[in-house]
Amino acid sequence: MKYQVAIIGGGPAGYTAAETAGKAGLSVVLFEKRNLGGVCLNEGCIPTKTLLYSAKTYDNACHASKYAVSVSEVSFDLSKIIARKQKIVRKLVLGVKGKLTAGNVTIVTGEASVIDKNHVLCGDETYECDNLLLCTGSETFIPPIPGVDTVPYWTHRDALDNKELPKSLAIIGGGVIGMEFASFFNSLGVEVTVIEMLDEILGGMDKELSAMLRAEYAKRGIKFMLDTKVVALSEVASGNGDTQQIQVNYENAEGAGCVIAERLLMSVGRRPVMKGFGLENLNLDKTARGNIQVDGQMQTSVPGVYACGDLTGFSLLAHTAVREAEVAVHAVLGKKDCMSYRAIPGVVYTNPEIAGVGDTEEVLQRKGIPYRAVKLPMAYSGRFVAENEGVNGMCKLLLAEDDTVLGAHVLGNPASEIITLAGMAVELKLTASEWKKMVFPHPTVGEIFKEAL
């Protein structure tokens, strides 16, 4: 059959593109070899946030006395937490399928392979298309550490489905995924050690706020090893000799040493999936970093072929992928649109949350852009004080010389929900005085921006 749009990959980029194109009246075929929703819905964004909410609820119950509430015999059931996560994933996957069906999208389950820009092979059938959208996503990167092939380790997928808590957990990588799992397991009483090669956790987020978050979790018992390189992995017998544990050998400025833990989580990052879909048959231009080169409409160097989501290497975030998919379909429809990366929010769903949008101080300094930072404790928000007894936090705004909002960064709940307010200010290039004219409802945590302005 011939379609106006063929899409490879059913993650946030793929299913958004399919739904948008289908609702616009285009004939669409979507290829997905696993489950609709991609990594984000099935083994990433949604399941991790489901687990983290259970951990947060448990945390709140344990500390309910701070709010004059008595809760006796607080406990949790990990197997039921995992079951709830699976139920929510199934429900949302069905929701995605329903949206695509409503848009008359043809869904083909199987591994698609590109023959050329107008033909895709899946199974024994060849599909013809006028436009091709590549949304192949990303995969976990496993670094070539000596011994990595000889020891059992978790990726995020294994950690999400584990139904027995280890006594101790070593996490290699203090990025977003590593810190979210560190938060989850720490809340449930696991002894957690985070080993990070950089000089601070959460590279890419505001460094000052990241350090504050790290200090908070250090108080809760997480051990952080920064500026530390893992040089070898091996299995060793436990103290009683009944079980095997993982030994993580490291080197840092203080010398060499090792961490021994019952379980090991590899969380050093993700990389775009470039192999396995016949992409080499398109001879697409690539960036200096080896990602697919696209223009402002997400079109590659081959006319009629678009790339969206993690494949472009810009952001590797679901919400970025969604917007890129919209831009690509608009280009197919002939609608004027252009992708902007000026205000892509970044969020880490720890407890407390940390979120940022626009430039960080480190980026502005690297670019040589003059700015001034306005910092305000979250306690300036009455709603925050009412709901966060004994908890600190910070709001930081970065303003240009003409007072245009360049960036905003927040440590404190619910940073994930209020950061969009700042994102709109950054994207629209509002000045401090223009943004301040907006009426913020009272009392809300979002008022912290108005206070800072």
C-alpha cells in the first residue's frame, strides 16, 4: 500500500507525528517493533514517576508528624508498587493506541527497514510513502569498563521491574536517571552509593542547585563520589560467603579504592539508535557528534525524510520529541513552523524536585553573555512554606543586561509543574517587567517567580 506518511518508531515523537498527521487527513502508517509509547511510556518517564510517587507518598507518611498528623505502622509493598506501575503503563499504552485508531493510523507491529526514501520493508511486505519520518529513539549506553561483561548489572529496565530490595546499591552515573533511582531506593531504605565522573551530579542542570540537592540527599544517607572514574568491575563473595556481590573499583584525586554492593545500576546515559533500521541506505548528513542533521523543520539532507526525537541528539527528552514531531508534520502539511530549542525544560523528579529552563549560569559564562542572577529562597512563597515544613529550596532567575529572561532554575516541590511559567517567559523573550505584569494566583508556589522579579 502507499501512504502519504510512513513513521518508524512509536515513541513520543512517532505517535505524536502519527496522530497529528492522521487528524489532518493524511494517510499514515506507523511501524513499532515493541510496544506503542516507546521507552518513555514503557520503561522510562511514566514508570519511573509512578515508582517515585509511591516513594514520595511513603516519605510523607513517615514524616506526617511534621504536619500534626499521626500515622502508625507505615510500610510499603514493593511487589504491589511494581504491579501498580505496570497497570498504569498498560492503561496509557491503550490510550495511545486509541488516539492513533481515532486518527485512522495504520499500526504495523514489527521491525521496519528503510529501502529508500519512499519504501519501507516490514516482514514480507513493502510499504510505499511520500514522506518518511524517522523516530527510532535511543538506547542505554553501557561503557566499556573492564569486567562489565562478567558481572550482573541492572539497567533502568531491570530496576523498574525488580521486586526485591537489595540491601545496598551502587549507581554508576549521577545524571537524571541515576539520581531518580537513587531517590527511589533511598526512600525505601536501601544503602545507595552514587559514583559520578564529573565534579557535580546532574550535568546540564544548574550547578548550584544540583549541589544543594546532593547535600540534601547526603543528609538522608546517600554516599556521593564525584570526580571519580570506575576502572574495573568484578564479583566477590559476601561476608558470609553465601551470595555474590559486585565490587566497583575506582580512581579519584584521593587515590584508588572500591565500593562493594549487592546490586549495580548502570546509568551513564543514552545514545540515539542509528543501526538496525536501514538508515545507512539514505546516506543522511550527520552532525559533528554523529547525529542526524536536520533543519528548522526537522527535515534531513534528503528531501521528504524527517528525523525527530532522540535520533537528532538535541535533547533526548520526550517533550522535545513531541514538539519536533509537530514541526515535522506541519512541514509535510505546508504549514509555517520552526523548531526552537530556546526553552526546553529539564526536570529531575527527586524529592524535592529540581527543574530548569533556558540557559544556566555555566552556559552563559561559557558563551560570554553578560547576565545577572536573582536568587530567592522558596520560603518567599507562602504556599511552599505551608506544604514543605522544614524544607529549604531556591528559585534562581538569570536576566540579560536588558532584563530579558534568559533562564530560570528551581529546587523545591513542585518545580516540575511551575517551570513551564518560566519556559514561556524565556521562549517569548519577556523582560522582567513584562513577566511581572502577569497575574499569578495566590497562594501558589509559582508566585515565587513574581517575588523574584
